[in-house]
Amino acid sequence: MRVVSFRAGGRRWAAPLGCLVAFCLLAAPSARGADRVYWANFDGNPPTIEWANLDGSGTGIVPIASAPIDGPMGLAIDSAAGRIYWTNYGEGPFGGGDGSGTTISWANLDGSGAGQFATSATVAGPHGPAIDIATQTLYWPNDSTTPNQIAFSKLDGSGAGTLNTGTATMMSPRGPAIDPAAGRFYWANHDGDKISYANLDGSGGADLPIDPAEVQMPEGVAIDDPAGRIYWGNFADDTRPVAFANLDGTGAGHLNPTGASVGVAHGIALDAAGGKVYWANYNQNKISFINLDGGGGGDLNTPGADIHGPALPILQKNPVSTIAPRISGGDRIGDGLSCSQGTWASDLVASQLYRAPQRIAYQWTENGNPVPGATAATFHIRTIGDYRCVVTATNAAGSSAGSSNSETVFRVGRVSHNARKGSAKLWLQVPESGTVSLSGRGLAKRGSVGAPLTAKRFSRNVGAGKVRVPIKAKGKAKRRLDRSGRAKLRLKVTFTPKGGTPSSQGKTVRLIQR
């Protein structure tokens, strides 16, 4: 009977693969957390997929039930589905990793399910998956075919095939990375000491002309597209575990591992923005890192993690907001508002880094307080106030929130007339302190406090509550009023909260003089 292991109550436990989902969820990543690294325990007994927070605050195990896990080698995440994939290289802790595996598996990161990836493509000693999110295609190198090959299939199991690799070396292809921006699939030739690529359009591939001194039984690659650089792990050189070159093959070198435990790299993941490469320190049973600036490295603090022959790590970060959500729609009581979800950073699959959100949630606020039940993308204004929409994006690592612009709703009320003077008072109700401005043709200036006046503007500072604004005509409107006893002013009423965004409403005021 196959089992899964998990951690609860400070202890490590094992349970049948058919354990109750509610119990298995004890080991699932929390809805809120920290940036993290995942790895496959290739030599684990039983083999597992585990994670650790990059800040050292915790570790856990991906709950896996009813899915093959046999010499797990390499990981990839489908962020939108909240699902992690791994390839089963075969005979992990029991057979020395003989490449006999013929399956690819998946599990939901929230612990709600797992299964075997169904495809008609060849799966023979698969060594690490890579997902092209845009085309929903899963790629993997087959290390146990003759000749070796790169296979692919749609995530729904359709469209299976083999990638044309042209003149590229195919000698135990391992630890791939897909670079959708460049339209390339890269891999490390473990037995050929080469880093190679194939074009995703099927037009062939080649080797990168890298100084062979830096390529020593490579395992796993990661790419920094903006810098034009590729990194890989060296499985046969514990003094140079992580090496790099430009994407044209020039400028090869290695990073300084001083400070990290001496060991070989069994795959890497790149956090270019954070200035680090994380690597599976295979013979030390650690997850280690090296700083990109040459300042050495160290070992990740992984309290309670059970690391055995770690392989091909990947990173998952909290969602990152790149453009804040925005409110559109009306600005009066009864009007509807809509909130965009904003823009969130996409996965960096070429770097083995995932950060795209799985879920988006909305919460409307009024005067800074959440409105109960207002959790849709749309909202109807019910009273005066300052409205915002908070959008929270969540993936397995955690959550991030972005706040929209404000929409300040005020009420333009009744008009009281002074027929003897031919003037009027306009009554407003505003939700907070700020500035009220009136503008319009024929409007006379009045004494004011606050914003400078223009020839056609009345402005004053006000507090929250009811506001009385005097109105008096001038020019043609005043002459019309004197002649006929009536004049019509079309006004623009603007309220600007302190430090906020102006909101305006139109108002027609009819003056009377007797």
C-alpha cells in the first residue's frame, strides 16, 4: 500500500494515499503565507514534493493522493489552475534512478485532488516538465528513449507530439526551461556536457557554444530574459555548482558559492529581481542559494523539512500588482460602479519562477470600511461616501492586495431662493472635509477661503455634512435677471476631498427676482 507523509502537531506522519481529504489538508499550503521554493525529494522514502518559505518561517508537503510518485524529477506549476506537475523518472530510492518511469503526475496545491497526466505522447524516463502557459502545452525531455527526445502534449491530453531538435545534442536531456518570449525550449545534456535548445515552432535547434569547462554534467537550466543570460546547475563540480553564460553562448562563468554547504547542484531556480539563484544541493540534502552579485551564498533555513536527494526546484511568489485596479461608472446615489481587477505580474517560467494569481477577490469599502456583502466586481451606490475597491490576488504562496482610485459621492440638494435680491443658496451634502467649487457662465465670484478663484469659479473649504453655497448672477445672466426677473445658470459642482480625487456633478439653477 502506497503512503503519503505529512507534518502536523510538530511531528511527521504517514497515511495511506486514500486518506481523508480533510486530514490531508493539514499539510496544504495556507491561503496566506510567504514566497517559497518547491522541490522533489527524489531519494525520499516515500518520495515527496515539499516546500519551504524563503524567509525560513515554515515548511510543508504537497498532499498527494491517488497519483503516481516514483523517483519524482522536476516540477512546474499551472498558476491559473493552482496545480503542480512532476515527472516520474522511475525507481528513485529503491532502484537508483534507472529512468524506467513512464508517467507524469499532478496535484492541486490546496490538497483537493491529484492524478496522472493522460497523454498519447511518449513518456520514458521523463526528466522535468515545463509548461507554456499561453498555449497550454506541457513539454518534457525523455531521457530513456533511443534516441532521446523532447515530447509535448496539451494540458487536456490532446495535441501530442515530439519537438524537432535539429542538430542539438540529445544525451540524457534533463532539467528543461521553456522561454516563450524567445520561442525556445532549453535543456541540459547531463551526459553530453552541453546546454541546448529547440525552437518551439518546430524549425529545429542547436547547442549553445559555451566554454566546456563550465558545463559539468549539467542538471537544470533557468533563464533571465532581460539580462540575456542562462544559468545551469553542475552535478559533477561542487566547487562551481551554478554556472552561467549569455544566451548566445559567450561570456561563460560561474557564481561564487562561498557560504553554502559544499555540494553539487541538481537543478536551479532563478529570482533575478531578488538577486539569487536557488539550487538543490543534492549530496548535502539542502536547498542552497547563491547571490547574483558575487557575494557568496548560503543554505536556506528549512525547519522540519525532510530533504532527501532534492531535485529541480522551482519558486513561487505572492502575486505582484503591476497596475492598480480602477473604478469606472457613475458618481451619484443609485449609479453603478465597476472595478477592474488591475494587472498582475505573469509567471517567469523561463526562470522557474511562478507568481501569477489563481483567484481574484473584490471588496468594496465606504469611507475606508468594508461594505458587508459587497464582494463582486460591481457595486451600486447607496449613500454619500468615499468608495474604493480592494482587489486581492491569491496563489498557493499567499495573497497580495491592490486598492483602486477613490470615487467620492456627494449629494447636490435643493435650492433656496432670495427673490428680493435675485440670489440663491445651493445645499450640498459631502461625506468628509475638502473643497467645494462651483463654475459656470454667469456665476459671480463670492468671498471665499481656500483654493484661488478664477473669473468663473467659486471655491471654499468645507467640513463633512451639509454645505450651503451662495449663488449670484453676473454679466448677461444678471442683466437678464434684472430685465425679466428670471435667469438660468448651468453650473458644474465639484467636491474634492482632502488628498483625494475631484468628483463633479452638473446642476441647473434658476434664479428669481421680484
